[in-house]
Amino acid sequence: MAEVCDRVTERVNLFLDRELDEAEADEIRRHIMECEHCSDELDVWLLIRHLVKRAYRPDTAPVALLRRITQQIHQAHQAEQGSADEASETGTPPAGPAEAQTVSL
Ligand SMILES: [Zn+2]
């Protein structure tokens, strides 16, 4: 493996984070265009970063969880008010209050 490949591999994450100065970023960009190995390396890192981002979803997970809990509380509330029969007619099974409590994690 060429020495320049080592350098590119080492800095590919900095490159993706845009933490390199223009000259260094340019060198890596140019090298990736002509080196299959480093181009593959960049692809792999892009995939990893994409998967990590999707796995954590720092901004969407709490909202989805909150929505689910709110929905279950709402459904439990509806059941209390005696509209559970309406809910079962529309095909949505009423969620029990016990189930809502287990979601707190
Ligand atoms: Zn290379």
C-alpha cells in the first residue's frame, strides 16, 4: 500500500467531518478520485456513519417514543370514558394502562 493511502485512510474521518484545511481536503479528494482502495475506504466509512446515525437517531427517537406513550395514555383515557367499543370497531385494539407503564424505559 502506498504511503499516501495510509495518510488518506488515517484522515478519512476528519475529511468527512470537514475538519481538514482546504489543502489537505483537496489532496484526499484528488487521491480518492484515482485510488480504488481509498475510494472503497471512503464508501465503507460513509456506510458506517450512515448506519450509526440511523441506529441512534438522537433527535427522532424520543419524539416517537413520546408520541407512542401519549397515544397509549389517550387510548387508555378513551377506554375509561367508555368509548372502547368505538375504538375496537375501527380496528385499533385499545392499549391497556399496564402496557403504557412498561414503556417508561
Ligand atoms: Zn489510496
